[in-house]
Amino acid sequence: MNNLTKIHIASKRKKLQTLEREFPGCQIIDVTSKAEMPWVKFSPFYPHGDIPIPFSTRTAASVEGIWQGLKVFKTTDVDMKCFSITTMKGIKRTVRRFGKVLGHRRGVDGELLPYIEARKEIYLPAYNWVLENKLQRELIQLTEIANKQGLVLLDYETNTDINNPSKPLSHASLIRQYLECNICS
């Protein structure tokens, strides 16, 4: 039996003792922007550089830079400065500052996409590009860990349903999906 079915997603906010009790024997790896090397590279904020922006001829430093840069608010449109942020800070653009989110641009000059469609056409392709082109060595390491003892990926978000707009999507769930679909198929 393949142990990749033993990849779990859990909240980074949980105490280590709770996680160890819930997932006995599994290795626990933080994949957020607060993680240690090399796992921090899985954070959407990590500045891999040269990430193609879907529906555009431009590239960006990070997946989160793409997501935030293409976000359109009631009071402001695309912010191309987000594409070049490499500090992992100051990327988020908020409702509090710019008003209601209207959607995301399909590329820098494209039409406005609703939230779920934007996840599928912008966020997923950008994040999957990073997995395919920047993180193969680390994905192999995660596969080995999962096969040996089971794996818990820590993320601030635990929503694994791309079609659920009530919470941000867990990027850890995209890592799990990639591992289950691509490396061991």
C-alpha cells in the first residue's frame, strides 16, 4: 500500500503536542512563510523569481505576488509592484485599505474573473508551475518522508476545497494533491 495517503493537512496554529497526538509517528513539516529552509520554499510568498503570470507575458517573484497583484478592488485595479516584491512582506492588499474585492484580472489587462474561477485560472497554474519548475528536489524529499512514516503539512489555512470560497485555499493541500497525483502515479 502506498503511504502517500498518509499526507495530512493541519493548522500551524495548533500546539505541537496536539499534532503529535493526532498524527502519531508522522513527521510534521511547516510549509508556511515562517518555516525553515528548505520548506519555506513552498510558501506562496517565497520569491522564486521568474514565475509566469497566467495570461500575461510578464513574470513575478512569487505566487502571492501574482495573486495580490491581479486582485481588483472597488477603489483600485491591478498593482504590478506586487509582482516584484522579494521580501515576503508587504504583498497583501486588503479590503480594509482598498474596499470590496471585485475579482482578479485574467492577466494584467484581462477581464475580471470571479474568485473561484481566479483560483482555478491564476493561483493553481502559478503554484503548480512553482512545484514543477522550482521544487522537484523538495517534493522528492516529502515523498520519501510520507512513504517512510507519514507526513503532516502545516499551513495557516486548512481549506482543501478549491470550490469553497468561504476561506482561503490551503497551499499545503496543493502540495498533497501534487504528490498524490504526479510523483506516485
